[in-house]
Amino acid sequence: MRYFFLLLIAIPAAEIAVLLLSGKTIGVWPTLLLILATGVIGAYLAKREGLQTIRNAQEQLRHGQIPGSAVLDGICILIGGVLLLTPGFVTDIVGFFLLFPPTRKFVKLLMLGYIKKRIERGNFKIIR
């Protein structure tokens, strides 16, 4: 929980610093246009990747498989899409990182490791 509060303070501070630096470097209007462009591109990518993930999950269900990988993809895409719609360059970088499939694989491995540790400790229960 303390990491959450640290992020709640650090991320907006970093965003403001980067936006001010960008405004001084390339100007206010190009910075605003860049923020709007990343939001539009992010929304498009999130929609495209989300639809592809839904198709993958449906295909796995048709074959009688549990769509675990598709669920993790969906979580990454949701978080990445929200971050891309949030104004700022730091959140945009993280959002793009979560939306692109090659980099998303790395995040999925981290998430899977975290879930496995929680299950081993008994902090995470699966109810049938």
C-alpha cells in the first residue's frame, strides 16, 4: 500500500516535470498536439488489441482450454489503454509498453510470477 501512495505522488510529479520540459523544448502547441495524438493512437491500439484478445479467448474456449493467457493480455491492454488516455508522456510510454505484444509478454511473465508466489504463500485462493 505504501508503494501505491509513493506512485500516487511520484507519477504526477514526473508527468508535470516532463510536460514542462517538453513545453520549453518543443513549445506548448506541439506538446499539446503530441499529447492528443498519443491519446488517439492509444485508443485505436487498445481497441485493436482488445478485439484480438477477445477473439483469442473465444478460440481457446472453443477448443476447451482455459483462456488464462488471454485474460492476462486483457488486463495489460486495459491498463495500457487507460494509461494512454491519461495525459502525459510517462504514462504514455508505460501504456505503449503494455499494448505492444512483444513487450506485453514480459509483463505477463511478471504477473504470472506474482500470482504463483501469492498462491504458494496461500494468499491467493482459487475457488471451484
